[in-house]
Amino acid sequence: MTRECLSLFFLLLLLVLSGCSYRYDFVVINASEGTIAVQYQLKRWIPVSPGKYVDVEAPAKVSIEEFQKAEYHWRELSRDDYLFDKVTGTFIVNVLPGEVLLIDHTSNYSGDESQFDLARIKITGAKGSIEFEGHQAQTQFKIEGETKYIIRYR
């Protein structure tokens, strides 16, 4: 009896300690026929002096075909493939037709504004521009699947 209780205790402990954690991606999909420019500003950015090293996560891309698969691997962009303003914390990335741009990700997203790291997003293409700030920027991403939040530019 003691051995069974001990086994049950360790099983329950194992279940508690191995809680699930999910990654939620915030992306812009270029579903248009032309290149779009995506500009986004980080919410918690502290301006730095010129020349000082700043550790920011580079934007990443995949094709729409890759993104639709169960597993895909983001291709981090080289420094030559995007602009980053160290004073404002703003990225500018050109996205070709059929590409998906990763601009943010978080773990165990519950919709809380503190989990969303973007202050502003602007997307410009042949059919015009859209721009959102603050909470409005967060709510423009629509969930598709279980862990993908998407803005589609058509």
C-alpha cells in the first residue's frame, strides 16, 4: 500500500512539474501581389546612445507554404535585410508576396496587454496603408489555429 501511494505521489508530482508552455507567434502575411513595408515599434524600448550594443531579436520570415505546415522554422533576417532605429526602437522590413513576417512572440498568451510588446504597427503596400497603435495594434491580430495571431495584407 505504501509503495502504491508513493508511486502515485511521484506521478502527480511529475505531472505538476511538467506543465505545458506554448509559444504564440504574431505575424504579418503578405497575401498581396506586391511588396509591402512593415514598420513596427517596440513598446518597452529605452533609447541608447549611438554605437552602444543593443540586444534585440531580429525579425524572421518563412513562406506562406511553410507557415501552413505543422512544423516550420523561422529564418532570422540578416542585419542587411531590415532597418532598426536604435533611438525609437522601430523596425522596417520589406515583405515579398507570399512571405510571412514574425514580429513578436510570447509564451502562454492570454490576451493581456502586458504580454504584447508592440507599441505601433504600420503596413504600407500598393493598396494603401494601415496603421494601429497601442491596444488597437494588439487587437488587429486575429487568431488562426491554436497559437498563431495574424494580420493579412491583401
